[in-house]
Amino acid sequence: MPEDFAIPDFSVVDEDFRDAHVTKNHYAPTVFRLVVEVTSSNWSDDLGPKVECYAEAGVPAYLIADRKHDEVLLYTDPADGKYPAPQRFKRGRRVPVPEFVGVRLEPAVDTLLDG
């Protein structure tokens, strides 16, 4: 159902993502390589249900700019519908996005948290 779909703040998808169209503006989770969320007033959703949702969907990498706790979390390699504990990055560091995402990306934690 459309109300069950998560809408990420940013994502990296496979080149042929249009072939995985499910319904109006919604695509199968298999096309997502990286999902990025930036927390706001609903920060608990990004740190709880969305972690579970993206892991169950098999999204290979989930990055959260956690402005509530002033850090960036990177979840990777979900197995059996769960991510292992995330890598945590504090201000002054960069986040090395895994090569399997398919893009060279190493954003600064400060930029992710401050916008």
C-alpha cells in the first residue's frame, strides 16, 4: 500500500530504476543502493522504524544524519532483515560511502548535520 512506502531525503538508485516502478512515484526497494535521511522533529522514525524498514527491504546502505544526537550513522550489509550495529561518525570526520553503492562519495559529517 502506498502509505507503507518510506520516502527518503536522498537516495542512490540503479540506473534502470524506472523498470522497477510499482505505483505512482514508488519503486521496488531492490533498486536502492543508498538511502540517506536527515533527522528533524520526527527523528525517532529515522532511527527506529526506518532502520528496520530499509533493512527488511534489503537496502545495502542507510546513512542517517542524526541532528538530535549530533552524529552520522552508517548502516550497511543487512542480513535476515536486520542491519548490524552502525558505524558512527562525529563532527570533523568524513563518511566513506562503501564502494558497492556505485558512486564515489565521502561527505563531511559537519555538512550532513548542518545542511
